[in-house]
Amino acid sequence: MTIAIEERLLLLEEQHNINFGLMDGRAYTATLFVSPDGDNSDGTILRKAFQTINAALDAASTDANDLTLIYISPHATYYDINLTGT
């Protein structure tokens, strides 16, 4: 699983408005949002953002061919990230 985490507040309403890729030429297969102001439903847009990074990581694909981009809102003052395993 490859996950890119970037801290930035976006004023985007739809996930498909994002068009990013990495230097190796692969495109992101999913984009998730994390914000304490989200409703914690599915993370696909800012108002539906997950409220924790761990929730977004749980929702990210574990397929080696997928690349998930996670945007983290700067509104949160503290994020507790607990990652275990590979």
C-alpha cells in the first residue's frame, strides 16, 4: 500500500476535480479527506471527511497497484497516528 499524506485545506466539492500524480507517472486511484469538521462518513469530499487519519488509512486501498492520496485539514491541532504492520 502506498499512501501520500499532504496537509492542505481544499475548498473542493467533488473528488473528480482533483488531477494529481506522482513523479513515477502513476496517478492516484483514490483521494480521501481528513478534517475535524467532516461528518466522518466516507472521506470522498471535504464535508464528508473522515475525522481521524486512522479512519482514512483504514479506508485506503491495500492493493499494491493502488495509490491513495490523503489530504489533512490544517484545522486539527493534533493527530494521533498509530500504524502497525506493513
